[in-house]
Amino acid sequence: MRRLLPVLLLACTGDPGAPAVDAPEGPTLLQRWCPAGDVEAQVDDALAQMSLDEKTDQLAGAASSPAGAGWRTPGVSRLGVPGLAMTDGPRGVAGYVGTATAFPVGMARGASWDPDLERRIGEAMGRETAAFGANVLLAPTMNILRHPRWGRAQETYGEDPHHMGVIATAFVQGVQSQGVMASAKHFAANSIEDTRFEVDVTADERTLREIYLPHFRRVVQEGLVGSVMSAYNKVNGDWCSESVFLLTQVLKEEWGFPGFVESDWAFGTHSTVAALEAGLDLEMPAPIWFGDRTRDAVIAGELDESVVDEAVRRLVRAQLCYGLEDPAPASRDAVESSEHLALAREAAARSAVLLRNDGTLPLDAGANIALLGPLADAENIGDTGSSAVQPSEIVTIAEGLDAALGPANVLRLGPPPWGPEDQALLDTVDAAVAVVGLTSSDEGESLLGAGDRDDYDLPATQVALLEELAAHTDRVVVVLEGGSAIGTTGWIDTADALLMAWYPGSQGGHGIADVLLGVTDASGRLPFAWAATDADLPTFDNVSTAVTYDRWHGYRHLDREGIAAAFPFGAGLSYATWETAEPTLSADTATSGDTVQVSLRVDNTGDRAGRHTVQLYATAPEAEPEAPAKVLRGFAQVDLEAGASEVVTLDLPVDELAHWEDAWRVTPGAWTLRLGTDADTLPHTLTLTVEP
Ligand code: BGC
């Protein structure tokens, strides 16, 4: 029988980087990761019976193309080790294994700020992965959005390690509740696409520890992720697949990761001995450096067999812990089931971010609209790279609005120039809805897709279209699609209402219509700070083979430079109106190891039900060297009927306030805690004194 890994909802483990992964009493990380008690003994037994060839064969993928259930690795069937079958995410099961539900892209789901929704999406993707007979889902993509021109921005969840870690952990728990392993990728500092195969990212240890690693720590220690994929790039001179620091010191030793590390695909492995000794366990998708070369290195005395044993142990442990030797029979019924399609629609609606609204939205159920723009009829669900999903049907924005308003109320407006009849149409409708933005020809994975975006701005033809539209009507609703921020110069004031729809998935047309009509409250919030122009962003160098990453991007960068965002991190409007009472702290003083609670009452003062996101930011005492102006440390959502109230309580473990010097340290003194609705709208202030 398949054994399902329990979904453990753990309290925060405290110190974001500390090796103390095991509580003094209670299960160890390995026991939580693999609750089936006798697995280590079974692994020992299997290892003792394997020949060197059998061991080294398992260290590399078996196929050079993803047939059937996906990319396979060899097992040892006589010992009940079945091998792995991997397929891509993260917006659904990859198109190369069959048609599947296409969810909104990761960035959209990051904008939901809703871990419960993301957990349900993980469960659905896990179910569909298992239905194809695969047992590893190559998702989530969880690299930091350093710059919106990054081609794979759409796959990840945003710019902030706390937000990313919480959302990714929920996804991993969902996937893994279905007996399928997730794979946290790409470890680490992989935030440029065009030079991904060669770029060397220099980053000091504080930058790595505070910005590029904490979310991975959370999916390892709280999400109990089964596997981690090393990134293509180098970090501080070492290929990620050969980085002793990343793979052994941090991931396996400090964080206690019990699973296996696979390389990113072609060009992701660069050596035999160095990579294995650094902690890479599996070369994918086919043996170039591992496999026979590994066997030869052991025979030649260049590689200690214990290193091979350790890698095989991790692979076999994972297969036995997940019950892969005896999987439940795969049923295709889950794939594109009505429940999954409904979830994709819900996700599209929950992800959309309303950035402007003068009252034009929501549309009445009986509204007439003029519909225009190059993407109104486009099946625009994202990149054509490894994350591409092939759904049976894609509901465009036009189809979604037709279904919601009735086709007779959705009047098509062609491109300008517009004559008197067009003007008459614009004068009679309740709103003109223009669907614009980016597509897979603008951004995506390199080699398989468009790579990094060439520039930050909206294509000039679309800016011209919006300008022209605004000259003809004052009820312009802009529905914008794309994987991350798009420069606002030249067009932003044409929008009386602006809805960021992302790449909204196969049911996106219905989900976006739900928000445009107010059937679902507009509850998405930006998972990044949206800069007005390229000049407000950190440098994006996708040409050089050496770049430096620092701690300053997104809201941290804008705060430091004193630049106002076009739309702040965490921003998004609701159709309801909200008030929050003065918050309270469970204790005014605390010390390392404590968790304080921050509570505040939220009132829905509007005349419709809605969803509100409370955000908590912390500012360090002045004594802390080079501290950011503020850092997101918690968030929670509440659904409230009109007129209803609820007290929201956020847990703040003091150790989460730590910064990296030569170790994690929490600066003693007066911490300022601020609460509000986005990074720049924080009306409530509390002081927490941290004692040494
Ligand atoms: C991508 C990975 C993906 C793999 C397998 C690589 O090019 O970087 O994210 O999982 O291909 O398709």
C-alpha cells in the first residue's frame, strides 16, 4: 500500500539558519521526513546487497527524453528499489506527459498570499503527477525575483524570502500529501535566464543567508521537501552542483536535509568526483559525468565508495519512504477533473491584483462592455519552456467575459483608428476593457522559450492603444498579463481601473471575469514591489558571465534609495472597505527562543464580503549594521462578510528577526513592528524590546 507522508504543520523552527533542526524532545527531522520507522534498516540492507555497478547506475537518469511518466532513473528491481519518474511543474504537470490542468503561474499564486490555496493546488498537482505514474514533481521554482526582466520570473513566487518560504512550503506539503515528492529548485541564486549556464554569481555570506537561502531552509525543515535541484549557475566561483558550501555545509549538515539533490538538466553537472564529493546525488537527465564514470573513479581509487553509498542511500531512502516500491494504481480520473478545473478558476481569481479602481469595477452583472486589445482572445498561459502545460481547453479572457455577461453584452472593438460608430459604442458601454501585456514570445526559459525580457516597458503599440482609448472614453479597464512587473511609464494614467491578471491558467478567463464582476473579491496582493521605471530597479546584467548579488532589490532597494514604488510590495485593492483597530503584543519584551503574538481586529466596513491581508514588518534597532528599513516577518488573511470583524493573530518567533554576521544574531534593543496593508501603508506601530 502507498504510504502517504503526513502533512506536518509545524511551528516555526526559530533561528532561520541554525543547525538545531531537531527539537530537544520529539521526532528528529529524519523521523518527520520519513515516519515509517524501519526504513533506514531497509536502506542498509539494500545497500549491502548492491554491486558497485548497481549503485553507480542509480546515480544518473536513464533516459534522454521524457517519455511516458517523465524522466526516469534506474532502480534495482531485485531489491525492491523501483527508480524515480520525474515530471515538470510548477504550473501543472508538464505538457510532455499529457494534457493536464494548467494553474495560474507561480507568480500569480504568490500574489494570492494564501498558503491554504497553494496547499490545495499542490495536492491537485500531486494527484495529477501520480495519475501519470510519476513520483517526483520538479516544482516549486523558488528563486528570488531580483529583477522583473528575469525570463522565469513567472515560475517563482516573488521577491521576499519570508513570503516565498511560506507559500512554497504549503505547495510542497500539498504535493507530498499525495505520495509524490516535490523538488525545490533551483538551489541557489538562479535569477537570470540568458546566462544561466555560465554565470558566476558573487554574493557575500550575509546576502546568501538572508536573501537567497532562507526560503529553501523553510521548505526543507517545515515543508520536509523530498528533493532539491541544484541550479545551473555558479555561486562564488563554484558550480551550484559542485558547491560544498551549498549542498553539504548548508543544505545537508546545517539544515539536516535527508533527501537527495539532483542536478538541473543538460549542462547542470560538470564533474564526477568533485560533484559527488560536494553533495550532488543524481545527475539528470542522463549519465555523462555520473554512472560509468563514477564506477571507474571508484575503481581507480579517485573516489571513496562511501561517497557513492551516501548518494545511493539518499535516493533509496526517498523511494522507500514514499512507498514507491508499491505505488497505488494510477488513475487518470484526477487529471483535469472538475474539482481541479474549479480550483484553477478559484486560483486565477484569488491571484488577480486590483491596482487601481476609480469605481469602474466591479462591473454589474448586466453591464455592457467594449472589449479590445491584443490579448483579449489570446490563449496566454505562460512560457513554452519546461514549465509549459498542455490543458485540453484554455478559457480566454473574452470567453470568460462572454460567459459571465452574455456574448451580446461583450462588444468587440477593433484596433484604432476609430470612427463615429466606434465612438458611439464607447459612449454607450459601461466600460472599455483592454487586455494587454506580455506573452511567451517576450519572456520565458532560455533555449526552450524567449529567455529574459528585452526591456521593462509595455510594448509601444500597446501604450499607443491605451492612450488612444483614454482619449475616447473615461471608463478604461486595463487587464494586464505577464509574469511580473511591467514599466508604467506612458500608460498608467490611462487606466481608470487596472487588474494584474498574470498568466492565469486554463480557467483564467472565468477567474478573471469573476473578479471583474466582483463575484470574487479582489484579494490578490503584489508579491513584489512594482517599480515605475527601469531606472528605479537594480541593474539587470544578463550578458556578463560574472555578476554580483546584494541584499538590495525590491522593497529593500526602493526603501534604501528613497524611491517610491508605482505599487508597493503587498499592495492590492479590495472591493470591500476595511478598518483595523490598534494592535496588541502578547509581551513587550522577549528574547531568543520566544515567540510573541501580534493581534489586531479587522473590520469589514464595506457593503460586500471580502478578503483582507494583514502584513507585519519589522525594523531593527539602530545598532544593527546595514539593516534594511523593514522586512516582512508575517502575514495572514481573513475572509469577512460585510459588517463582520475578526481578531487576526500573527506569531512572531524572535529568532526570525536574526541577521547574519558570522552567525545568526538577533540584535537586542527596541524593534519597531509595523502592521498594515502593504509595505508602504503601515499605520500601526508597536515596540518589542528584545533582551540579550
Ligand atoms: C530547467 C528545470 C527543469 C528541467 C527539466 C531545466 O532546463 O531549468 O527547471 O525542471 O529543465 O525539464
